[in-house]
Amino acid sequence: MNEQVGYFGANIPIKIYGLSEKSVTITFGTAIDNDLLALITDFNRLLLQNPFSGLITTVPAYATLTVFFDPLSVMLSDLPGEVCFEKVSAHLNKIAQTKREKSKLIANKLVIPVCYGGDFGRDLLTVARTNKLTEAEVIDIHTAGEYVVFMIGFVPGFAYMGGMDARLSTPRKEVPDAKIPTGSVGIAGNQTGIYPMETPGGWQVIGRTPLKMFNVNRLQPSLLKGGDTVVFKAIDINEFNASIGI
């Protein structure tokens, strides 16, 4: 079985397991919080500063870091081991033993304008009824919070954000929508997020932002990145139309 257990630093348990013939995943824990985000960020930084032959890219998530590599380059490297998993794991374990220097996240704080309800937020009433609130109370609570971007996925630029008030927690839809419009702001469980492009989805849509969340022509295509903080600001339809595509 392609799985190894080790430690990052002196006492932080990690688990490395094979995800595919071209990737491995490192698990750092099970919680979704800022401390875990910092751990993953520090390990990722160390790995990118000390790459192995064949490293392609890394993908941070809530509690994991997935490492993608070129199998041929790895097999031709002088890393110890007989197969790719052993060779890549050897390098990752070496990184894990490197003295951890806690890094400060280079993060931005962004204000995201949102037009709530109506055609833009067709599930606002569902969120309100689920939590025994009025629609106005949902908007007030959602705009009062400060959210941390924990990861980007399932499509480019989709920011999964934690820190939402538990009073807004609402399950995903049992039957996903075939099309969620670009810029839709949704809620799923204890998370909130923004759809950067039209796509199927099962989140409860409460509003829409006019901002372009993903643009391949920008130096950083995704407007948000892991570690950023977000505050939502309620706007009306006139403000929405005046800000489209920014």
C-alpha cells in the first residue's frame, strides 16, 4: 500500500499516500482552520524552494497538499527508492524534517460587492427559512463576517472560504443546478464561495458579484488566493451594473 506516516518538524503528524501514478497527497490534519492553513503554506513554500527533479505543481487544499510530478523524470533522478512513490516520498520526508520557519502569508483583504436576492440570489429565501431568519437578516449576517480563503478549486478561481457565521449554515442542494451564473455567491454547509464562471453547482446562491473573479489575461488570473481575507458589501442593481467586469 502506497502510504507513509511521518512528522513535519518535531511533532506535527503527516501522512503521505499515492493519489495516482503522477501524484501524491500529504495530509496534515482534519480541521479547517488558520493554523492548518499556515502549516500547509509553510510546507508548500519549503517544497517549492527545494523542488525534486520532475516536480510539476502543487495544489493546497483545506487539510492536504497534493504534489504532481512527471514519472519519467522522477525515475531518472537519483532520489532513493525503487518506484515513484518511494522516491517522491523520500524527498517529501526530507522536506518535513527541515526546520520550519513560520512564514507570514502574503495575503490581501478584499471587499467583494454583492447584489443579494432577487434573480441574483434565488436561494436567499431557502437560506433564511432553513435558519429561521429573514432575508434581510441573512444579508446582514453575511456582510458582517470576515472570511478566509482556504483553497482554490473545483474550477479555476473558485474560492472556498471559511469563517462564516454558523447561523447561516445550510446544506447543499440535493439536486445540483445545471447552470450557476458567473459571479454567484453561494453557501454550502459552513462555507461560502463565489462561482468564477458559469458551471453546474449545488451551493445555495444568495447573490452575485459584478467582479471578474478569474481572468486568464491578469498576471494573477484568480482574484483571490489562499490566505486572503474577504468582506462582502451589499450593493443595489445600479451599483452592480456600474461595476460589471471590473
